[in-house]
Amino acid sequence: MLSRVASSIYWLNRYIERAENYARFIEVNLNLTLDLPGGTAEQWEPLVATTGDHESFTSRYGKATKETVIHFLSADAANANSILSCLAAARENARSVREIISTDMWEQVNRFHLMVRDAVAHGLSSRNLHAFLAEVKAASHLFLGITDATMSHGEGWHFARLGRLLERADKTSRILDVKYFMLLPNVAEVGTPFDIIQWSALLKSASALEMYYKRFGRISPNGVTAFLILDATFPRAIRYCLIKSEDSLHAISGSEHGAYQNQAEKRLGRLRAELDFADLEECVAGGLHEFVDRFQAHLNHVGEAIFDTFFAPRPIHSTITGAEAQ
């Protein structure tokens, strides 16, 4: 497979997943701030900080408010990571590999893009925001199902899954960071019903509440954190994403598990192994926010290695001999 084609399929799926997860970021903040006591002002600046776009946002908008943050993350064409921009980039990547992906995939990307574009054009108000976020998540799920059902599960499909799951692992860690930044009125609130409501809202944002209840039964900060970081069976848990990402990477390279042929396999395998043999106390010994920062740095190194291994342009070395050249 050409590196250009592999890169487009990989980024097509990353952008679709990113759009869905930005919808989840906005949703979790809406849910987390819904029950703030005493009319406490909503905290929207931390949401921009957790997405890594704080500098860009501040330079253009200044003070963070509910309206400016929602517009920046969902409808701002100048923000390369907004939902609108992600769908435009996804459609462009899909167009460039039109002959590789299925017709159903192409049509779903187009529908998704048009839905987001039209919603933004008509304006996102408090009245229709929840419906818009739900539509973004549903359209992303539909694209995933269509991809799995209509694309041969060969090299291209594995690049698609690799991009989707690495993006998901990163964004699940950032959803946890949203809770870290949502400061409680005072430390005495920790462990109270108000705190439990916030952790429940966080689980809902990852579509994890029902599966969590089946596993643990009772909401607790440690239980939620362990479930979203270390669970090997839940599709949005970080460890699950790394396990399946490594499966696809080995399928692409043709190497056996436990071995590696390139830096991408080495770095991803090391990161996955760290979670395989870790417990929650080890993961968050220095603090949840610090764990998220370290994890995101390691995941960025994996992404860089994937680019260098599979997508980076390589010089073409001539095989013409001196005699042939004459």
C-alpha cells in the first residue's frame, strides 16, 4: 500500500474519532457543571486546557466563557481541531482514497460532513446543542460500523483501526483530565453525592456507565479511574485501545507478538506492557493529571514513530548502473 494512501486512511479515522470525542468533551463539561451548587459559574477554561488548545484559544478569544469555548471546539473553522474542521479534513482524506474505501464509507463521511456544516450554519444554541452532540456521536458510530462491515479487513482496515484507537486512547485520558480540572468548591465535597454525580457524568460521556455498573456496581473515583485506564475489554478504556492498536500494527508489519521490526512497534509495545503489568496505585501514584500528561507524551512518541515508519517520504535510490546510464 502506498504511504500516501495509508496515511489518508489513518487520518480519516483519527479525524472522525476526534470529532466524536470533542463532542464528548463538550458533553461531559455540560453534565459536570449542571449540578454545581449555589449557582457557581461554569468552568469552561479547563476544557480548553485539557484539549491542548489553550494558547490558540486565548490568543483569539481571551476570557473563556461557555459560548466561546463551545464555538471554538465545535464550529470554529479557524481551529484545526474543531468538530467542523475535523469533518472537513476527514472528507478530504476520504476523497483522496476514494478508490480504496467503500462507497458506503464515502457516502457516510459526506453525510456526516454536511450534517455538521448545516448545523453550524444554522447556529448552535443551548436548545439544540445536546441534540447536535448526540448526532455527532451517532454519525461517528455509524461510520465505524460501515467501515467494519464494508471494507476488507486487510492492511487498509488495520491502518483505519490503528488511527481510530490511538485517537480514542488519547481522548479517554483527556476526559479523565476534565474531571481533574473541575475543581470542587472545597475538599470536603470529595466523596459526597455531589462528587459521585460528577464521576457518573464522566462515565456517561464515555458511554461507560452501564458497563461500569455491571463490573463494579458502585461508583467510586478509584473504580472509575481503573475502569477507564486499565480495563482490557471495554472499547473506550485506554488499555483496550492499546491492545487492539498493537494487534493492528503487528498485522501491518507482519511481525509476531512479543517481537518488533520498527520503532512504532517497540514504543507501542512498551506502552501497552506498562499498563498490562500496572495497577491503579502505580498509575496515579504521582497524581491523575501527571499520569495523563506522561501517557499523552508517550502516545505522541508512538504517533511520531508511526509517521516515520509508514508515512514519511523516502528518497528514491536509483538502481541504474554506470554502464546503463551511458
